[in-house]
Amino acid sequence: MNQVIIIAKGLDIFSDLSIFFEKRNISIIKPNENNGLPDLSTISLSGLSIETIICSSEYEKHLGGQEKLLSFARENKIKKIITIEEDKNSDDYSIQNELGGAFKRLTFNDIFSKNTKEIIYHSCINNISYSAGDEKTFELLSLARRVALTDVTVFINGPTGSGKEVLANYLHENSPRKEEPFVAVNCAAIPENMLEAILFGHEKGAFTGASYANKGIFRAADKGTLLLDEISEMPLSLQAKLLRVLQEKKVTPVGGQRDIEIDVRVLATSNRDMVTEVKQSRFREDLYYRLNVFPLQTKNLKDRKDDIFPITLKILDKHCKEKNIPVMTVDAQQVILNHNWPGNVRELENTLQRALVLCDGDKIDKTAIMIDKSLNNMSSDGQVENFIDTYNFA
């Protein structure tokens, strides 16, 4: 669990922020306070691993400036510092990155506005693996954390681009295997004649071009987690061999004569209706039941609108590590929220990357939001009819 220090003095949003963070599985540490502002020297962090310290800009000034906060962070191995200020004369909000994003200054016109807590949260937590704001998504993540503590096989089903691999990584990060490898293999991206060797390994000389031995993906993930992405694309001939590996927890490299024991937690994903795949004999029924021990389902972005702004913040932060994150105006936010996103998160990220190129300085307004209409503009042969008309400016 991530842990965050929030210094309450001078921070009117402290109570609301604490509740918001705890709902997202973040542990809040409130330092002891004497009369007036707390002194950092009174904070004991013995035995604690702290991700971030949050304080008001007023508190930073009380300490004597940025260097005091940086020194405290270095001494206690804190990864990030966030200062918060309310300025009625400012724009809706601004995010100023310093020191490669390790020090962030957040300024809000209204500290209690709708998205303030979301902006603070996404600014302060390093490597948020699954951004969420929708209640159903929180339920999914809560369930995922529970199943993560076990070793059962999980099957994640959902539309393309809806975050299946991200959820798989979230399971790994919350599991007892989190310090071990997380290995993902896309079953649809590997040639059929190479998939067995890539999964189970091969001996030197096992086939033409095998000039050296390779231990394979399963053994590479030993003690950790293996994600079989888009497993519905796996050929039937290999499904039987995979079933045997899952049942016996042993692999036999191509060209090898002996079984090798493995200790791997297996996750699988697909964007297909697996019941239909089984009924039409495109996927083995016994393998499906072996994988589908604990099913999880991701949804289209249009069905979880409250996730869009949190995901937007994460994407903008990802692409603005060395510079200030542009403010997204209210009209730009409305364009983002009102689009259906048929390409889900991947389409959203493409749109935001274009917005970063087109935006005017430190502000993204609706004129920088260029929506890709190609999915709605296909001819019968699947070609985009008019490239000029592919994009629509809001």
C-alpha cells in the first residue's frame, strides 16, 4: 500500500483529501502537531516507506523554502513533493513540474472544485497502475486486490484497449509475487510456428535457426506472473500443450527430453466472447475452464465516464515529465467527456498526444482536441474514404 504524508496546517482541503486517498487504497500519515505549524523534525518515519509528502505553499514558506523540503525528502527516501496553493486570480488550475517531476507545484482557482482532489492524487502518486474515478471500477479494483493475494488463475475479458493488460499488471503489483518478474506475451503477435518455442523454450538445434538454447517465456516468469494476452488467438494444436503445462506445472522445451518444473502464476486475457469461441470449437473447453478460475471484466470507456478525467491526467503526466503539464480548460474537458471513445484508452491517449502538439503554451482548449473519426468513416472494404475528413476539430 502506498503511504502519503499530508501536513494539514494551511491546507483547507485536508479532510476531504484524506478520505479521497483512503478510498483509493492510499495510507495517510498525519504528523504530530504542536501549536502553530508542525516542524519536520517532529515527524518520525521509522520503519515506514513513504511515497509522497503533500503540504501547502504556506508551509513551504514557513520552513524557509524548497531546499528544506528537498533535504527532508532525501533523508527519508521520499520520491515526490507536492505543494498546493489557492489563487483566486489564477486559471482553473496549473501544474508546475520541477526536478523532472519530483517536485510539483499545484495552484487552484478554487481548492474545493470538482476535479481538485483528482488532480492532486494523480500528481503525487508515482506509477499509478490503474487510474479510476468510476464506482464500478473501484469495485473491480477492490476485487482484483483480493484475488491478487491468492495464486488462482485469472481470466480478464473485455474490449480492445479497455485496460486488460493494465489490470493484469495491477494484479501482479498487489500480489505476493510483486518482486518477481511480470512477463507478458501477446499470443496474436507471434507466428504460429514459433509460439511453442517462445512459450516453452527450445534446445540448441531443435529446429532450423536454433543456434542456441532458449529457456522460453514460462521459465523466464518463474516465481512471478505470466500474462497470456489475447489467448483466444492461440492455435488449437498448442492449446492442448498449454493445458498440460497448467495442470502439471512443468514445461518440456522443444527438442528437449525432460520436463522442467515451473512456479508461475498465470493470467489470461481476450477481447472475444469465449463461450462462443468454445461452442464453435475455436477454443478448447477444458482449457477455458482451467483458465477461467476467477473471471474479471473490463468495460468500454464510454460506459465508465468518471474514469475519463483520471486517465486523462495520468496520460498527460506521462508525456510531460520534463515540462509543466498544460491546463485542460473546462470546454476541452467537456469534449473529452462527451466523446464515445470507440478505441477506448488507446484512442484517448492518441488524442491527448495530438493536443499536446497543438496546444497554445500551457493550456489545452477545445481547439486542440482533434478527434479521430476514421472508425466512423470506413468504406465497405475497410479503407478510410477521405483522409482529409478523418479528423474533426472540436
